[in-house]
Amino acid sequence: MSKPVMISPAVLNVPWQEKPDGIVNAPVWRYKENPIIGRNPVKNVARIFNSAVMPYEGKFIGVFRGEQTNGIPYIYLGRSEDGIHWDFDENKIPFVDEEGNSFLPHYAYDPRLVKVEDTYYIIWCQDFYGAAIGMAKTTDFKTFTRVENPFLPFNRNAVLFPRKINGSFMMLSRPSDSGHTPFGDIFVSESKDLVYWGKHRHVMGRGHEWWESLKIGGGAAPIETSEGWLMFYHGVSGTCNGFVYSIGGAILDLDNPSIVKYRCENFLLTPEEWYEERGFVPNVVFPCATIHDPESGKIAIYYGAADSYVGLAFTYFDEIVSYIKENSRVNDNDTEIGKR
């Protein structure tokens, strides 16, 4: 049997710190100098968290959830030489409509950033007469043009796949309600033009285990591999003191990502450090992006911590795939095509 490989462009300068001794359970370890973004990082912004980054022109660029000092979340642009130390634009991203007119959402949070072909897409949660998905596109990170909202309210945690599948854009999302959703499964939808979305399919439901028994949602953009789409997502449990957000891993079918091939029954990362357990919303690790290199097998995972900070964790591709497969537990809802 051939060794699994990642199918993606090389990134020779992946942010990285070697695995320390004593790692037990999942082969994921935190950056020792976490959090990489602290409080009050830029004027008028109290906290940055739940943000997405990617390689760009030999360096790194990102879209960041900035909780403003008036309490309203918005999206800010950041740049970095090394993927660890970030400089942020002081002003919010100036979204425009197709005619170039200013078109700012009332609020925007939890952005993802995905390149499909020659275009970069930002996907976030916003107000569309209720919590729903907003989208914009850019080719130069200077002009950010809004595109049609893909779905009706209520929906969150939308993530594009980094390439078309069978000629269609594919997007994960988590239908929800108007509040702080106490439920939720992951679905996938497709579109030929980023305007009309359909063929909605169920991907994964809430898990068997405690750590993801309440709801789940998409995280980083799936990574294409010879085994399928490697997906880091979040799972939520309910406790007597509120929700706890952990990071999980699964592998979806390459040609039909509504089918789950492997799903790790164990969390890969759960709140344990002070910056994950203590903050504006305690006990949260929330994955939003990866930077990964197929040549070295390095994967850097960016995650929000306690709705207050940005953390960074690392894993090796072959180790995390082996761990997911060795600890996989799927059911009929996972492995069926997701159509009823």
C-alpha cells in the first residue's frame, strides 16, 4: 500500500516548532510561545481570534476576526513574514459591491480564507436578517468584492473546498438557528457559479463521544490528500458551566465529500492551557486555517482560543492521518451519501 500524500502546492516556510518529548494521545502539539496574537492588537480592536491565514507571495496573509472596542465584530487584514508575528491594517476591510460601491456588512465574524484557482475567497458569518453566510473575493488583497450570500438564514461555519469537484464549487456549512445554536450538523452544498447553490448533502452529525455530542462545525479548509479530504473541525460539548469547544479530525471522500471515510472518535486538541480555558468565552479551541507543505508533511493549525487569542499548533501529515484512521468510528449517517 502506497504512503498517503498531500496534494497541494509546496510551502517551504511553514511556521514550525518541532515536537517536544512527552506528547501522548493525538500527535498535535502547541507552539510554546502561544498565544501568537494577544489582546488589544490594533487601535479600536480589543481581541483577535477565530481567524484564517494562508501563504501569499512567499510570505503570509490573513483575515482576522477583530472584536472592536464597541463590541461589534468585523474583519481585518493582516500580513506576516513568518506566519507568527502579524501586522494588521488599522481599518476594517473595505468591502464593495460589483459596481465598486461601498458595501459593508452590519457585522462579520469567524472568517475563512480559501484560494480556488486564481481567486481568493473570504467566507464569514454576518447579518442577513439573521445569522447567515457572507462572501467576498479578491485577486490582489486590495479590492474586496462581495458576492451573493450563498444561503438563507440561519447558517454558520461555511468553508469552501480549495478546488472545484466535478466542475462545481463545494462548500461546507452548519445550518443553525437565530441564537447561540445548541445543535448542528455539517452539510455540503455545490454551485457552478457561486450564485445558485444546491444538491445539499448531509456530511456528519454530532458525534458518539462527549466532546462533540452537542454540535459540530467546519473549521479549516479541507486539505486534499491521496486518502481523501483531510478536515479539521470543531466539536462542542455541553457542561454544567457552559460549552466546551475542541478540535476533531475526519477524512472525506475525494469525489463525493458527503461521504465520511474516517472520523476520529477522540479529540485532537481540547482546552488545556490558560489562554484556551480563560478568556471572553472560556474553554474554546476553534480551528480556522492550516498552512501545510506536502514535501515535509508539516501542518500548522491556526485556532481561536477562548474568543480572546489566536493559537498555533502543529502536526505531521502522516502521523495525523494514521491517528485518525486508527481511532476512526463512523456510522451510517457518516458513510451514506447524505441525501434523503
